[in-house]
Amino acid sequence: MKISKTGLLSAKALIHLASLSTFLYLWLLVEQNALGADPVKEMIHFLGKTALNYLLITLCISPLARRFKQPLLIQLRRVLGLYCFFWACLHLLVFIWLDLNWEVTLFAEEVVKRPYMTLGALTWVILLALSITSINVIRRRMKRAWLTLHRTIYWAVLLATIHYYWSVKSGLIEPIIYFAICFTLLAQRKDYFKSFLKHYAKKKSV
Ligand code: HEM
């Protein structure tokens, strides 16, 4: 049975509801001082993890649509991807605002000095480009280049997972589980990576 347009709308409504509830949940934790001894760090962790979760869910959509022959599901990618960017922006905002007190020079130094932060920044830039070009007019104008650009989401998920792994000081089980999910999702795109490597090898031999 194919998902109807109403079914798709309900799925979108559910995504909005889940995102709003997540935001309200964090707001409540802040309001009630329930974030422990270092609330800023906890907020950064919560928002980073939420952004990564949304990124992974976004990457589940195409394989699911193909597996269950539900082409309409593809339309969920944009809303999920935009929410991922929203959480990533809040993650970055809390870090710059509440952790660094708007010390932009210190922020730039940290991004250059700490490799895990460099990877986080690269991921954020990719998400920014994907979010801007998800606007329909821009998408239409970009033609085939749009698909090439939007495939960088595969690199974004890899970079974000390494950023997470690298940022963790103890308890590696969770990041390893995230790596397993990330590689399972990227394995579905092995043709892209094969042609990417072929293209890269060809360029090097010229
Ligand atoms: C300029 C961009 C970014 C900066 C400066 C940044 C910075 C940080 C910082 C300071 C931490 C905490 C490290 C610690 O505990 O000492 C962190 C953790 C994390 N970040 Fe980022 N980040 C960026 C982008 C991203 C993006 C785009 C994602 C996901 C899509 C992400 C996901 C995460 C995750 C999952 C964690 C670990 C959370 C946990 O330990 O529970 N970050 N990041």
C-alpha cells in the first residue's frame, strides 16, 4: 500500500511535533535548573546529539523509500534536514554565546587548534550550504549541480560522527554505536563512494 498525501502530511506534522517537544523539554530542563553542575556543557551535548540524530534519520529516508517502494517519503528529507541544521545552529550558538561569551577570536582559534572542532565547523558549513540550496527556486536553477552538492550530506554525517567520537572524553560505547549506524547508512551509498574514489584516482594520475 502506498502512503497517501494525507499520510505524508501527518508524518510532517509528527516531525514538527517531535521537534517542538524536544525544544520544550530542553527549555524545561533549563528553567528548572535540572541540567546538573555544568548546564552549558549539558546543553551543548544535548543539542549536538539531537542534530546528529536528525542527520542520521534524514539519511534513513532514501533507503526506506526504496525498500518499501514509497516515493512520497523522499519529501520528508527536506524538513528533517532543515531541523538538523536548526539544532546544529543552536549547538553552535550556545557554545559561542554561553561558553565563549561571544569571544569570536577565541572561537576561531579553537576551530583551527582543535581538530574535533574543525570537523564540527566543516559539518556546519556543509549543512548551511544544503539548507540554503533546499529553497525551490535555487534548487531549480542549480540543475544537476544540486544533486552533486546534496550528496555532500554523506561527508557531513561522517564528519559529524568523528566530531562526536573525538569530543568524548570517556565512555566510547555510544560513539561506536553511532559509527556503526553511520557506516550502515553510508554502505547504502557505496556506488557514490566508488565513483568518487575512481574520479579522484583519475585526477591524480593525470
Ligand atoms: C562550528 C561548529 C561546531 C562547534 C564549534 C561544535 C562544538 C562542540 C563542542 C564544544 C562540543 C562539546 C565537547 C566537550 O564536551 O568538551 C561538541 C560536542 C558535540 N557536537 Fe559539536 N560543534 C559544532 C558542530 C556540530 C555539528 C554540525 C554537529 C552535528 C550535526 C555536532 C554534533 C556534536 C555531538 C553529537 C557532540 C557530542 C555530544 C555528547 O557528548 O553528548 N556538532 N561540539
